[in-house]
Amino acid sequence: MKTSVRTIAVLLCIFIIGVLFTSDLFFIKESPAALKGQLDLSAWDFQQDGLANLDGEWEYYENQLLTPEDFHNTKDGKPKKTGYINLTASRFEKDQGMQAKPMGAQTYRMIVKMKASEEPLGLKIDNIRMSNKLYINGLFKGSSGNPSKSQEEYIPKNAPYNAYFDVMEGQIEIVLQTANYNYPFPSDNSYTIILGTQKHIEAQKSMISAVELSGAILALFFGIYLLYVCYTSEKNKGDLYWAFQFFTFAVLMLFTGQKLIYGFFPSIPFELFCKIQLFSLMGGPFFSISYIKYREKKMIPDLVMKIVRVLFLLYALVVLVANYRYSSYFNGVIYLFICLIYLYLIFKLWRAYRAASSDAIQKKEILLYLLCNICLLLTFSDNFLRNLTWSSSRIIGSIGFCGFVFFSQITLAFQLSSSYEKVVKMDRVKDEFMIKTSYALKAPLNSILNMAEQIIRECSGEKELNTSYSQAKSLENAFFTRGIMQKSLNIVNTSQDLALLNNNQLKLESSLVDIKVCAELAVASMQELTKNKEINLLVELPSFLFVQADESRIRQILCSLILNSLQNMDRGTIRIRGRYVKNKVLIYVEDDGMGIPENRWGDIFQPYVTLTAEGIGLGLYVSRRLAELMQGRLYVEWSKPNEGSCFALILPRAEVEKKKLPTLIPQKKLQKEKKSYTAEHNSELLSLAEVQKWETKKRTVLIVDDENVNIQTAMSILEQDNYHILMALSGEEALQIIAAYKIDLVILDDMMPGISGIALCKKIRENYSLIELPIVLSVINMNKDDLNWALQSGANDFIKKPFRNSELRARVKTLIELKKSLDETLKNELSFLQAQIKPHFLYNAINTIIYFCYTDSEKAATLLSDFSKYLRMIFHVDQRFLLISLKRELELIEAYVAIEKARFEDKIQMVYNIDPELLQAEIPPLCIQPLVENAIKHGLLQKSEGGTVRLTVEKRAGDIYIEVMDDGIGMTKEKLYALQYGEGENQGIGFSNINQRLKRWSQAQIQIESQRERGTTVTIIMKQNMGELSKHVESDYHR
């Protein structure tokens, strides 16, 4: 049946083309050519020979608009003839001769000798740019626009028309006036002027108009149909592109050829007509390439698509803004670009057709696309050649467009037929799927039911032989039950994912994913399935292989691939390898199992298709869909029967810096009795000693949730790690507990009565930073925007409910250990700075004091007092306080400077410019003294004459500015750069420590400037409210 339909369609096409090529209405016989304005058609029988082209030499009168009276008025003399010119031949057919000027007014004249005819004759005038007026035997017979030598009276209009007249004598005189001030290129040799009987002229006009109007209506109906399909089904963008392609062709059919639009709107403005014509000309190829890009995404590169869009947009702007006289300069370029687009599409489709050997349906569809684009190339190429006056025939373009309509409808019919066959096949496959799924669920449910009945009998003592139900057997049955339920849950989850994918409802949570870690987690989750098989699961991935994707979905894909390999092998090795390929990450899952025949590579990615008795045939299909959602691809790299298979997963690469992770201090497990405290314990206040004893032994976690079930679940999990647990049922209770106790971590429900978890998180962040009090937000379902919002509100991490034992413990432990590590680091920073007192400084200071003991005992006593004050202040900085007063820091500086001045006398000058109102301002300890020390040691003392250090503390625009300036030797640009960006092996420990500590405060910053031999200036800028922000941190140390 299909073969018969195909044969009939081919024969019908051959018949239509044959009729077109043999019809006198389309193909005009070669007629005699005019010579020097005289055409002899005396031997031409219009009834038998048909239509005649008025080829040959016309009299040409340049820059003159002449009427028949001008040629017959003998008083003023005949008009001055410019020469002879051929109007109707293409450039390939035309001999080298005179060329008419493209712009201006001209007159053409021809005398045609013929037999007298009783039947009226007619002239068909077509494609005369941009206006003309026709006189026959001295009488006005028709016009298009108004030709004039004056541009004010000139009216452009390039519309074809027919003129009819009687021939009573043996000849006719034809006078044709033309004028053009819009089209800047020569077009005189592409005029169409046909002479014939009125019946033949009318028949040709009717047939051509009917064909063009039918084509326009057909294209319009197809466009409406596709638009309807687009908006009533899946809103497929491909159908939308195809619909607009047909709409543009419908408009193009009305605005070219016979220009039928003038029959509906005769007074349409010329500029508007030209703009619509050019827009429709651009729309066809643009929507063609857009449609192919949508249907075959990998065929057209994104860069090519962007270039096409940009070029068409620029040309559209030119057409929209510029006058046709100027935009027409780009016509040749855009025609060439259109032809290149179709050539590119034909090349790509041909390659795709050659490559699609395994999928017969896809191959046929690509072939139909290929034929459609070949026909469109013929259409636009023919139009291009006619526009360049290299061709005078429209037949090739007409056949090309008819072919496009024909093949596009075959494509539609083929897609409809394929869709119907797929629906029938899917319906049958779904029935099989339901049977498989029912069996897959029925077996484990029966096993669980039998196991439960056995446990009930044995525990209730119904079976005398098994009165003691052992714990080992209970554990064995529990593991067995968990395995069965996990398999059943996987079936349900996969089916649910498929439904979400089909409805475009599956949401991805894109993040930075370490493929090696992700693969190790996937392998760990699949290890249990290899217990009874001699199979090794190996992860051979390099470190720092990062992608931007959804971590859970990548694990799902890897697990599906591993499971696919496990189902096809009893022994062997499954390897996961990977590497970077340009801006992609390529991941291989390779096994040495049974392999897959090459003709089945495409089948395994179809839904409900499985090559084994196990599984339901959705894993690989869902995995491929997930990979495509993450801008990736999943395919078979290679597979050979009895040798193995290799699947390749491609995902977008993510660029990250290779930074060392902080070392976390492991928490020691305490073996004492566990206790939990609820919000109700706030009324029973513990003594201070009890609280301190309680807090020093264990870390404390606050669980905030309005559901008791969630709280009890989290408590039972976290008590395994010896955490103290506090719980709150509302946001208000949570804030009270945080104020009363030292909390190490908060697990916060995202939705609670009266306040959301995000809002409560913001309130907590008003007093506690991310480091001081980590917050884990527990969620059920949140979209990507909500999660980003929550992160911006101050959450450290997320965890999904219901809680999983290992996940909750791991997340809580990681954050608490990180907090502990950072607390220790913060306490050690001041100790680190205090330890920087150089032994040689102590030695020199003591020797100086001893020297003055012999020479100036009074000065020695003063120096000894200063030295004692310096040491006392250095070693007794209270680490519990993150800020001290400026006055205390200045006392330390004065003590240090006094000792150095005693040693170096007049080489050191110290100038203080301190605002007295700022003496009680709070600043981080030991942030100015090391800068003064550096200025003296590395600046002043490097110069033989010494120098001056100026310390300025003042308020500017509400902020505190601390400036340490010296006139020492300064620094080179290289050393200054190393200090600013922490590069080099010795950047200055004092400055580096101050810089790192100030970075912890978003309210403080440090700047450094230096010039060689001119000195160095270090400026610290501190916000006014730093003291307020430190109070909460200091209170933690007091507790």
C-alpha cells in the first residue's frame, strides 16, 4: 500500500512538471527579434504559434518622456534618438550593447509589422522598475505608477498589467515611457513584454494568478494549522517556527510575481509595499534555520545561529528605518546570504542523513527536510538571478516553491503517521510496562508480607520450635526488607521522574559538583548489589573534575549506568573514568560484560525497552533526558557482544580554583549519659556552675520545628554523637534559647506558624555571623530561587526532610567541627602576634637599659618602666575581648617608641596627631603597634639620618581613619604588590596578620602606599559601629 501511494505521488509530480514545461502559456516559442526598432511578425500566426516575446532592439530615448504625437509632429522635428537597446533578454542572452541608465526617465519605441487580426490582441507588461506608461497606435492603454522627469510628480509602482487593442492595419506602434528614482541598479534587460491574442494573454494571467493565489492560500492555511497544533498540544516551538515560515511565504506570494496584493489593496504605499516584501523575503530562511535548529539541536552550532540572528536583525533595522532607495543596495547581499544559508542547511542535512543509519524514521524525516530546503534553494536562487537580471524566466522558482509545498506536506503527513505509530507502539509498550511493574512490585511486597507473618508467629510464640527470635536473624531480615523496599522505591521514583519529565515539571538544582566525589558516593550506594557477584567497582577519576549541574541527578545517572552493567554481568570490572574535553567534562562508565549489538544502541534509550528480563526499561531513557536537561548528552561510546560496553556522559565544565580545604579538628565522643533540654527548661533555670559544666563537656544543637515528629527523629539521630539537644516549637522560643544558652548549631524548619525559617534566619543573623552560629535549614521542597534567597538570608546549609541518619549526622558534624576549628583559629591569632617579639629586640632593649644603669640611672629607671609596661601589655591582651580602646593601644606604642628612641636617639622622631574624642574608640588589639614597629625598623633605621613617623587618628565622614606615615626608604613596586596580595615567601608576618584579622570585619579595611626613597603610608579605615557588632562575640567568650 505504501509503495503504491509513493509511486502515485511521484508520477503526479512528473505529470505536473511535464505540463508546466510543455505549456505554451508558460514557455513561449522563440519569435523573430526586432532590428533597429522594427519587428516583423507578418509570418507569425498567434492562433497556432501562441505568444511572442518582443525581443530585439528597441529605439531608446534617454532622459526623455515622449508621446506618440512627438514622433508624428513634423513641425518640431523628430525626437533625438539615443540608440537601440534590448529590453527583454537576460544578461547571458544579451549581446554587448548600449546600457540604459538605472535612474531617470526614458522612452522606448518599437514598430511591429503583422497581419491584420479580427480578434483583439494584448500586451503583457511586467517587472518594469519603477513606473511606466504604455501607448499603442497613439492611444494610452495602461500604466503602473506615474513616470515623470520631475521627482515631485513621479509616483513609483511596479505592478504588472495587460493592455488590449485591435489591429486593423498591418502594423502597430508601441511607445513605452519609464521612470525610476528608487532602484539604483540597471534593470532594463529584465523587462517582460509579451504580445499575443487577448484570449492567450488572459489565460496566462488567470493561470499564473490562480497558481500564486492558491500557493498563498495554501501556505496561509498550513500556517494556521501549525499554529493551532502549536497552541493546542505541547506548544512546540518547532511548529511555531514552521507556521511563521508558511506565513512569510504566503505574504511573499502576494507581494511578488503578479503582485496580487494590489488587487486587494490597490492604493498601498510604495515604501510600505517594499518593506513588507523584504521582511517576508528574510522571514523564510530565518524560520527555516530556526526550525532545523529546534528539531536537530546538535546540527546547527549556537555560534552560527547567533550570527544568522544578528545579521538578519541588522538588515531588518536597515529595511525598517531606511528608504527603499538606500536599503535596496543590500538586496544582492541578502539574496546571496539567503542562498548560502540554504546551502549550509543542505550540507548539514546531508551529513545528518548519512550519519542516521540506525534510525530509519529519523533518516526519512531528515531526507524530507533536505528535499524541502533544496526546493527553497531553487526558489530563492531563481529569484536572485532574476533580481540581478541574469535570468528572465520564473519557471524554476515556481517549480521549486511547488516542490517545497509538496514535500513539506509529505513531511507533515509523515510526522503525523510516525506519531500515530509511536502512540500505538507506546500503548502496547505501556501495557507491557504495567505488567512488568506489577510483577516487580508484587514479588517484593509478597516477600515482605511473608516475612512479617513469620516475625509475628515467632515473636508471639505460635511456633514452638522458634520461641526465641534471635537478634541476628531480626537484623538479617531487616537488611533483606530494606533491600526489597529500596528496589521498589527505585521503581516508583523512576516512574515519577518520567512523569515529571514528560510534563516539563522536573526541577534541577544546579551547583558546583565534584565528579570524583559524586562517583564515589554512587559506587558506595551500589556496593551492596555486588556482594554475591565477583564484580569490582573502580573510580578512576582525576581530582578537581568539576561540572555545573544537579548533584543528585548526576548520581542518579551514574547509578543507572552501573545498575545497567550489573544486570548484564556476573563477574568482571566496572570502571568510571573521566577527563576534560575543551569546555566539557566527559565521563565514561565502562564494563566488560555481555555488550550490546550495534543495531540496538538506539533502542536501549527508548522508554519501556529492556534487553534483559530484569528492570522495567526506564532507567537509561530517564538518564538521557536528565543529561539533556543539564545541557549534556548520554550515549553509547562503544559496545561489542561478549566484550563489554562503554557509556559516555558529557556535562558542562565548571572552572574552579584548586584551594586547600580547611583542616577540621575532630570532635571527641563523650561517653557520659545523654540529656536533652526543651524550651520548657527555660523556666527551671540551671545554676551558672551547672551551665558551665554542661557547656564545656559537649556541643549543643538547637532543633527548631513545629512538628514533634521531626524533632524526635532529629534527636534520635543526633544523640548517637553525644550532642546536647535543645528544642523549640516556635521562632520566639528559639530566640529565647539562643539568648540564654551558648548554641553551636541550629537546625531550622523552613516553615513554622507565625514566622518562616528564612525570616527567623535573618533575625539570628542580626546578632550572629555565619561562623559564630551555623544554621542548617530543613526543607521538604523548595525551588531554586527560594534556596538562593535562603542562602542570602544567612543559612549555612540545607537538608531535606524526612531526615536520613547518615546525611544529618554528616552535615551537623561538618559544620560544628568547622565552627570549632575557626574558634580555635580566632583565639590563636593574638597569641601568634604576641609570639612575634624578636629575641634580638629583647636582647638589645635589656643591653640598652644596662648601659644607662651605668651612665644615667634616672633614664634607666624610666626605660625599665617603659619596658615593663610594654611586656605587660603585650602578654596580657585578653583574648576574650576582640576590641580594645585606642588609648590602651597608644600606651603600648608609646612604651615601644620610648625604648627604640633610647637606643637610636635622634634617628627616630615620633609625631602624634590624635583626636582626643577618639581615645575611647574600640579597635582590634595590636593593629597599630606592629605598623609603627615596621615603620621604624624597615623604614627609618634603613636610612643613615633616620626619619619621622607620624601617627594620625581622626574622624572623617563618621568613620575612624588611622594613618601611620613614615619618610623612610619606602618599598619597591614588587614588594608593595607582594604585601597587598600576599604573594612571595616573606610578605611580612605582622602586616599579614593585621590584614587577615581586619578582613574578618566587613566594617574595616586597610590600605598601603609606598614610594622608593619617599616613605610608606598605611591607612586603616574603621566604621563607627564596630564596637556594637563585637558585643555578641565577646559574650560568647564570657560564657
